Amino acid sequence: MIKVGVTGGIGSGKTTVCRIFESFGVPVYYADDRAKLLIVENEQLRSGYQRLFGVDVYTRNGQLNRGLVAEKIFNDQKLLQQVNDLVHPVVHHDFQEWCNKQSASYVIEEAAVLIESGGYRFMDKVILVTAPEKRRINRVMERDGNSRAKVEERINNQWNEEQLRRYCDFEVKADDVHLVTPQILNIHNELIK
């Protein structure tokens, strides 16, 4: 089974691209969504988060206090790296278990930090989703209700498209010029050859 990573900056259109792949019958593992669930349900991650952030990192009903985590890691690269070192191996293991249950000729893992985390090394192919920055900012502002400044700050803290492009086999341009579905269909046909 071929493992394909889909990545790109915030608001680039990764999820939309993955939904189109799903419409072709391709199983998609949404790593960021799965990580949020595992951080609450996985005992190894729970104890790791409590070690890093204190017992108050989980609310009384067992949910993660995301505000506390965001506040503490915002300007602390060392702590952010410790969180990544804790979470990425667990998510990778979960992805492998998920792959073992699939029967398609290829599967997709959608992950925002696939390249930065080193997860691309476990993929056979990587697809980069790109879009103009203005469009990305507007998408995220509309989707998350964040201010322009907050979205720009998040974009500036991520790798840029040029850095990401070096690790990718395919690129889907989610802009106003290129139709997305034909690009995905071309990639799909290449992957099932």
C-alpha cells in the first residue's frame, strides 16, 4: 500500500483536497484531528502533558485546557519541541495501525506539519497544497473567526511554500486560476498506475 502525505500551510485547502480524494474512494487519515483526540484519550499522552504542563492541563471533565497549552508554548520553542516529541510518535503509531485496517491501493495522511515533524520520511509520496497568502488569510479568518493579525502571525511561524516544496512530489494549486479537481484526478491516476 502506498502512503501519501498531504501538507500545506494554514488555510491552503488541505482538507478540501483530501475530501476530493475521499470522493474517489481513497481513505484519509486526518492527523491533526486524530492528535486532538489522542491527547485526551491516550494515557501516555495524558501523563506526558501533565508532566509538561501540570495536572491542571486537563479540565475536570477530562478535556485538554487548550488555552493553557497555547499560552505556555507560544514563545517557548523548547517546550513546543517537547510536545511535538511526545505527540508525533503516538500519532505515527496510530496512523500505522489505521493503515493496517485499510485495503485501498493507497492511503493519505493529512498533516499540517508533515515536513517539519519529519513525518514525510514515512511517506512514499507527498502532496503540497498551495494557495495565495491573501486567500489563505481570508479562509482562516472566516473559518476560525481569528483576526488578520493572528492569522498572519500563524502563517509567519510556519514553513513557507518554497521550503515545503523541496520535500514534495506533487503540488495542488488551490487558487483562483487552477481547477483543483482535475489536478487531484491527475495525481490519483498517477498513484494507481
